[in-house]
Amino acid sequence: MARVKFLCDADRCIECNACVTACKNEHEVPWGINRRRVVTINDGKPGERSVSMACMHCTDAPCAAVCPVSCFYTTADGVVLHSKDLCIGCGYCFYACPFGAPQYPKVGNFGSRGKMDKCTYCAGGPEADSTPAEYAKYGANRLAEGKLPICAEMCSTKSLLAGDGAIIAEIYKERVMKRGYGSGMWGWKTAYSDSPTG
Amino acid sequence: MPGSSSILRFANLKFAVFKPLLAALALLFVFAQPAAAQISFKPTAEAVQEDKLLNALKEGDKITGRVSIPDRTAANLIQPAGRDWRDFQRSKLPWIGGISILGMLAVLAIFLMVRGRIRVHQGFSGKTMLRFASFERFTHWLTASCFIILALSGLNVSFGRTLILPLFGPDAFATMSAWAKLAHNYLAFPFMLGLAIMFLIWIKDNIPGKLDWEWLKQGGGLLSDDKHPPAKRFNAGQKGIFWIVIIGGVLMSVSGWFLLFPYLPGNVTALQFWTVIHAVIAMLFIAAMLAHIYIGSIGMEGAFDAMGTGEVDLNWAKEHHAIWVKEQQAKGEAPSDGTARAVPAE
Ligand code: HEM
Ligand code: SF4
Ligand code: SF4
């Protein structure tokens, strides 16, 4: 099976936040949680770039490695998902994640954070595919319907790419060759340990 | 109307004067613009490069930018230190915990086999004296019971998924861990209270002195039953335990406090740091307390009574705390030697 990934071509991102909005709407993500966000580097300076970032679905995911109840699992496509039934809201995955992806519905002390929420690559959770129970906890399961994540599908400049990691990396490299520059595959080194195919 | 035409004429005149000037300006603009752009801005060379930013990062640093949503932490784009923390949790902590806790258990088992229980050399006298008053015992057990639950629930966070999850299955283990987490988070407070009271009531007897040096030089009498270096209320070994508890307890409380209120340190790198401190000190602390529990129970005859009933046998006290017994006898708070019952002769 394909190893799916996200890739943000920052030289194309116009910081329109359509991906952020599409995600919130598709999954009815609760207030205060942004599964995806757009970060602008060198804001207002020459060479400023915006990067759309969510969970990168890492290889050997740090979140999964540190979760004390081991509630993460990786699908055959390489998507990192977790079970909200098992999560105890300890915050460890948030400490480990290099991309700040895990978030909590409550801003509480004493570990009263509630169940962790993060990007699912539009692939739902452990419940049966596309059921109301799955939707309520994790949002839509587009992958089960043969569709790609809504954020990348919505992207008007095709800056945000989703799909087979090898193919989107190839598309990006072709673009860089053609236009002569590229600011890099943001997060890939950190998420996939230098290997673009891992 | 004369007025309006004069205004018109004036405007015309003005335009006539400014026209060449404006044209010149516009020309300048047209020519200068691309030139200026070429000099000051090349998308190729000047765009931020992920590579460069990553390579320039210092340890624990992160690439940050600006976000348009209120959540400031969302502005952190890439923080590679998460992977180091993953490696600490997964590969280093099990070694640190394994060596200190299992190592200590092994040392104690060997000690028990080689040395056996430390006996009261003179035998029990049948006369007792008060060693710990009820409030002291209450404080000790408050702190100790909290410590045991904190240690077990903490170890469950560190190693439960490896050791207990396979036995319980995911659902039962997650339920148990959720309760353990609640216990850990709330029992931290009585623990800190007990720690503070212990510090206040016992500090005066735990200041290191010359006698402690002597005691340590003689190995604390651990190796023989009949030779015990003299000691006041607490010997050097007990003072050591006191300071391990105080310093360890304060480190656990400070680091635990930041984990309990994660919005205080405010950034992930600080939280990673405090969990490392909390976890490493926890392993060492637990190992030290195992030794303390051993010597206070099976390791030494007559020791448990001090914290059990509070009354210790006079002979036990004389062997381990000779000077303290004399002080208490002088104050009339301990029975005098060799009256009521005959002490078995050697
Ligand atoms: C002195 C006795 C204590 C021991 C032996 C202990 C032990 C531990 C251990 C082993 C962990 C897991 C560390 C890891 O694997 O990363 C942990 C986590 C934690 N400890 Fe402690 N701890 C103690 C006291 C405290 C205190 C006094 C506080 C609070 C002020 C505290 C708050 C926490 C928190 C918040 C966590 C994170 C996990 C969770 O939310 O349950 N601990 N502790
Ligand atoms: S980006 Fe964060 S949450 Fe997503 S897989 Fe990696 S470590 Fe886990
Ligand atoms: S917050 Fe939940 S998912 Fe994250 S590490 Fe803790 S238990 Fe696991």
C-alpha cells in the first residue's frame, strides 16, 4: 500500500487559510482546536513564506512512542491515528510531537485536559468506518470513501499536497526544477527521518 | 460664471506645469521599479529555507512564525526536540529505572543473605521508651502512604504500557491508568504537605555534625552486631535519608508542579525538561526509599516499632542511639538502665 504524507509547497502558499477552514467544517472540530494551521515565517520581511501544518503522520511517531496507554496505531497507509476511548489526557504526546499537532478541548490544570484531538488525515478512528460514532469523535472518514484529505483537495494553489509520499515528493521536485527554487519540504526531515520515502 | 472658469483655468495651468513633471516621475517609476526589485528581492535566493532554519536551530529550539489564530503555541512550526524526548522516554528511562530500582532490590537481597537481619545484640530489655510521638508518626505515614501511591502510579506512566498493558488488555489498562493518574495528580498535595511538616519537625535533629563523620568511618555498625558507633537522635544514615527525602521531595514537587500546571512553563521544551527531571529523580528516589523501607522493617530487628507504636526497646535505643538515650534519661523521658528485668548476659 502507499505511504501517504502531506507536503506543503511554501512557495505557492498564499496564506488564505482555506485548508484550515475546510478542515474545521469537514470534521466539526470543536472551538479552540485547529487540526491544521498556517504559520508564516519571516512575516513582513522579504522572502516570507507561509506553511500549512498539521499532524505529519510521522514515521516512528514520537506521540505513539511516549503515550503511557499506548493508544496510537498506524494504518496500512502510514496514517497515525489514536483511540479517544483509551486516551487519559496526560499531555505526553503533545510534549513529544515536533509539530504541535495534539491538542486538548479543555485548558485545564490537574490533567483535566480532556481527550486529545489531532488531524486524522481524514481517516477517522478505531470505530467502524463512516459511522456516526466515528464521526462524533474523530470527524469524517474520507479515506474510507476513496477521497484524499479535504485540506489538500481544497487548496486553490495546490500548495498543500496529500497522497502517496513518493508521488507528491516527485511533483514537488518537478516544480522546483521548473521554477528554479524551493524553500524545502517543510517538516519532512523531522517527520520522516531524512528519508523522503520512509 | 467668471469664478468657476478662472478656477478651471487655474487647474489647467497647474496641470500644464505639472504634466512633464508627472511624466518624468512616472517614467522614473517604470524604469526604477524592476531595477529596484531585482536588486532587493529575488524569490530564489531570499526565500526562507527550511534547511537553513533547521541547521541553525540550537538544541531544544524551534522554528516559529506567526499565526492568525489566537492560540500562540500554534505558531511553533517545527520543534525537532520532540524526537530526543521520545528517545529518552523509550530508551534511556527504562535503563535508568531498571538499574536503580532492580539494582537496589538486588543489593538489598544480597545484603540480607550475607549479613542477615541486624539483631538487638543485648536482646530486648522489655522496657520501652518513646521515640516518635503520634504527630510525628502521623506525618511520616501520611507522606509515606502518598509516596507509595505516587511511586506506583508514576511507574505506571513510565513502564505500565510495557509491563501491565499485556496483562490487563487495552481497556482495563486505560481505565486503571486514568484512575492512577487522578491519584497521582491529587495525592501530590498531601505528599507536599507531609514533606513540609517533616522538614519543620525533624530539621533540628538532622544537622550534620562531627559525630556523623565518626559514624560513617565505622560503617555505621552495619557489619557487626556488637559494635555501634554512638549517635544522637538520628545517626548519619538516618540523616542521609532525611536529606534525600527533603531534596528529592522538593525536586519532585517543583518538577511535578510544572507538569500539573502545564501552562506555567508555557512551552514544550520546558515541559520536556521537567518531565526528564521528574522521571530521573523519581527512579533514584524510589531506589533510596526501598533501602529505607528495608532497614526499617526486615533489615533491622526492633526498628519498625519506632514508627509503628512509637515505642522502642531500651536496648535497641542504647545500641543505635546511645547519646540520645542518655539525653532522654537525663530529662526523665526514658527508663533508667538495668532495673526491672535482667538483661541476658553475653
Ligand atoms: C515523590 C513522589 C513522586 C514520585 C515517586 C513520582 C513519580 C512519577 C513518575 C515515575 C512519573 C512518570 C514520569 C515519566 O515516565 O515521564 C510521574 C509523572 C508525573 N508526576 Fe510524579 N511523582 C512523585 C511526586 C509528584 C508530585 C509531588 C507531583 C506534583 C506536584 C507530581 C506530578 C506528576 C505529574 C503531573 C506527572 C505526569 C503524568 C500525570 O499527569 O500523571 N508527582 N511521577
Ligand atoms: S506530527 Fe505529532 S501527532 Fe502527528 S504523528 Fe508526528 S508526533 Fe504524532
Ligand atoms: S494525551 Fe492521550 S493520546 Fe496523548 S499521550 Fe496521553 S494518553 Fe496518549
